[in-house]
Amino acid sequence: MSRWKPLPAELHPQVHQLIVSLRRLKDHSGLSTRQLVARTGYSARSWQRYLNGRTLPPREAVEAMARLGAADADRLLALHEIAAERGAGGRGAAHDATDGRPAPTPDTPTRPQAYGRLTRTLLPATVVALLLSVSASLLLAERLAETRAQLARARTDTAAGAPVTVSESMVPVVYTCRTEQRDGRWYAGLSRTTDSILAYTYVGPEVAEAQCLLRRAGIPPGDIDGVFGPKTQRAVIRLQTRNDLVVDGVIGPHTWKALREAAPR
């Protein structure tokens, strides 16, 4: 018979009875701790904790011990269930969260194997993302070239007076504001229009005229470049909000009137 250490005095009676039964089964089986580990899959450290009352053994460990000792598994499992439901009290109240799992077997997948599977999964996705990035860069370069060519044509046609819709990424033209007031309205010397429709991505002197008047009204539109970009659009929205106009970021007759008659701030 093995010489067992005394069980902790604070153990719940059901836990105490369960541990004593497990100790008897181990003694009856004649198995050493190493043989017990090999037969059940639970580590030696786990069995030391179970059989010394420091941790309530899991249900599977109780079943394994019952098989080895040819004992009534139902009786042991009933004791285990009662101990678990009542909290058992003392140091044996909870299952071992770290050592109670079965010891790894040779067939258990290792972390390097899992890492290898992850690498094989991520590699194709990385290649696809790289190809998409290169394709997007080539497409952007092609569109930039087309946009610059369109800008050159737009500059040639500005004398016709109609706004041209182009990309905001084009190289801008620098305009000079020559602000003066005539008949109660303000002009910047670039256009006298009062009803041209100007919207995001338009270019031309009409846009530069609006930019000059926005700046005079105390709402900076960015550079006076004749390009209706995001800064100009935000300035138009501020002007429309200030004057209780329809806030759409588009310059029409009502917005032109507000620009022409705005008091400087």
C-alpha cells in the first residue's frame, strides 16, 4: 500500500470521500505514477494535485481511474457530480485549469505545423494583394496622363467661356484677383457672370472669379487656381450656410448673388 499524505482538513466531505476512493483504486491497480500517466493521458503533476486534494479532478480522470481499478464508475461519478455542484469548499473546489487537460500525444498537432498551414494560406492572398496594388498603380498613372492631356485642351478652350469638367489632380493655373465694386456688386476681373453653373472638378476663369470673391468674403477657398476642388467646395458650402441658401456645394445664380453682394469679413 502507498503511504499517502493527509488530505487538507478544509475539504468538503464528498471531495474527501472521492479522493480517498481514487487513492484506493490506484493502490489496487498497482500502477506507478508514470504508468498512470501513460494509461490515462493526464500528467504526473495533475495526478499529484488530484490525489492530494489540491484540485478536484475532472470527470474524465475519474472515469479513467475507475476503468483501471475495475471499480463502479457510476458511484465515483455520482460523488464527483455532488462535489462539483456544491462547490466542494476549500482548495479542492475547482478543476485544474492548466494541468487537468490530457497530456499531448505524439499525434497532437504542434504549433510549428499550425504556423505552416497559416503561412500557406496567407501567401496566395499576399500575392493577389500585391498584383492588385501594381495594377492600381499602373491604372492611376495612365489616368493621370490622360487628365494632363485634357487639361491642356481645357486651357485652349477657356476663351469660349464655358466651364470644363476635369480632374482635380491636374496642374493648376495661377490667377490674380483684382477686386473692385461696381453698382453695388463685387468683381475680381476674371469673369462678370452671374448665372454660370459651377460644380466640383470644373476649371476655368469663372471658378477663379468665385474663388477670389470667396476669399474677399472671408472664406478661404485655397489657391486661386481656377480648379473647383475640395477646398473650394467646402468654402462654397460655408457661404451657402451663412446666407441660408440651399447647401449643395454648387455655384448657381443665388450663390453668385451672395458672392457679388457679400460684405467683407
